[in-house]
Amino acid sequence: MSVDLVYPPPNISPKTALQISQRAPQVLKSSSQTLPFPLSLLSGDDTPEKWTTYENLFVSCLRTGDDKSARQILDKLLRRFGDKNERVMAYQGMMAEANAETEQEAIKMLREYGEELESDPTNLPIQKRRIALLTSMGKIQEAISMLGDLLVISPTDAEAWAELSDLYFGQSLYDQATFCLEEVLLVMPNAWNMHARLAEVIYLSTIATSSDKPGDLLRGLAESMRRYCRSVELCNNYLRGYYGLKVVRPSLLPKAPKSEKNTPDAAYSDLPLPTLSTVERLHELATAKLGEIVRKSAAGEKGWEGYDGAETIAARELLDRDTKSISS
């Protein structure tokens, strides 16, 4: 499958990153020699799409270990935008991080990032590189603290809120992780993947913390199901949304009211709880859609090629477990 280098899919898998990086030599070879900036603006070759392509290629080349192509692309970006451009500075940092072989070299990078931020505290790309490096070094509390500082400067940065949520979740701080994802959805209310991620966090935190509180357990499972429903409402073929609906069902089914007339006490939930029939209908829908996704993606049908291989395998295994339980 050919990947659009200007608008590649989000959350690029290792396989897709390899496909992108393998095109780097061809793209670099075909790029014509351009005039130096600002004279290059007089030619039709200096377009935003061209430089976006180079940026996407650069990241994929670093991920797949093609340092030679990454270096060539970085040199082009440096010639065009200069070494004071914030994005180029971040790419230089990524290159240095990729080549760092010892902890001392990583600490040196942190020090250089800190020095740059002392002169310009609003350099968001460098702030994010420092946070990413701290996270990779296992300095989670420092990364959380610096993400908080970043969000004071840029409170509508959805990417930063999502990263902060992941860090909080890794520390089992579920309420904080949920709050951060809710902030993401204030900025991006139609991001179906974020609705599904919030559903996952609510489900896992509910299972982990509400085993002795039936009201909290019921409320959390119902809210998780609602979030999964919203994700598939926004994206009709979203695998993770349908997968989540099937995962929540076994925990919610024994606790769901049989009808709206015998709904548990309102203190359990601010919204009407899903009834037994609703849970079952959603399960049937999720089963049918997962089967369609697995079947059509495996066949390579047009429009069904972009699914992550690990996710389709997990979906197939989930469907197989259902089949075995029914037959037994």
C-alpha cells in the first residue's frame, strides 16, 4: 500500500514507518537543486508540501535506523529554514538523541535543551523534546512536572494533554489521566480515537478500583460503554471502538438493568444506565463490525487496508473466543 508522504496516517506502525523510510533515497534523488532561500521562493519547487514530505521522511528514517537519509534531509531543512527555526532545532535534537549511546550523552542533551529554554522559554518543540527524552530515561515525575509547565504556556495543546494522560495512567493516577483526556476532547471533540482512549482508561480504572463499590463499578462501566459508542459514532469502521464494546460487555451484562423501569438508584449514574437489551444489541453490532473489518482488511479490499496488524489479530482472537464459548 502506498503511503501519502504529506498526510501519512496517525500512529504510524513500524511496518508503515519502514515503507515510508524506504522511499527516502528516491525522494532525495529526484529533488532538484534549488536556489538558496529566499531566492528559492521564486521557483515553483519551494512548497509547503515538499517540506512536510521531508519532515515525515526524516522522522521515519530515524525510527528505522536510516541515519544517512535522515542526515541528508536534516541538511536540506537547515539550508532552507536555518538553525534557529524551532522545528529544525527539535529535529537536530532528535538526531542527536538517536545517536546518543550512553546515559552521559543523554544527560548532555538535557542540559543543552535546558540552556536553549533559558534563552527562549516559549520554544515548544524543544520543550517537547526535553520531555520526551526525560520519559525515555524513566524520569517520569520530572516529565510530568515539565508537561504541566508547558500546558501553562499552551493550554490548548491536545498532544501535550494526551501525553500527560499517558504518564499519569502509567503511575496509576487514574483520575488525573481521565481529566487530561477530557481536556483533549475539549480541544478536539470529534477525535474518535481520544473518545476510545478515554473509554479504555475509565474501564481499566473502574475494574482496578471499584471492585467493592457496586455503584462506582456500574457507573464506570456504563460511562466506558458510552465513550466507545461515541468513538464508533464518529468513525463507523473504528476497530478499537468495537473491540472495546465487546470487552466491556461481560463486566456490564450482569449489572445492567433488565428494563428502564427497574433502573438502579439514580446515585449510581447521572445518566440513564444502558439496559440489558441495549448492551446485547451493542454487542451484536460490535461482533458484526469486527468480523467485517477483520475479513475485509485480511483480503486487502480497497478502503480497508490501513488497520494495524496487531489490532486485527487481537480482534480475530476475540471473535474466535466468542465462537468457542457459544459452541461449548
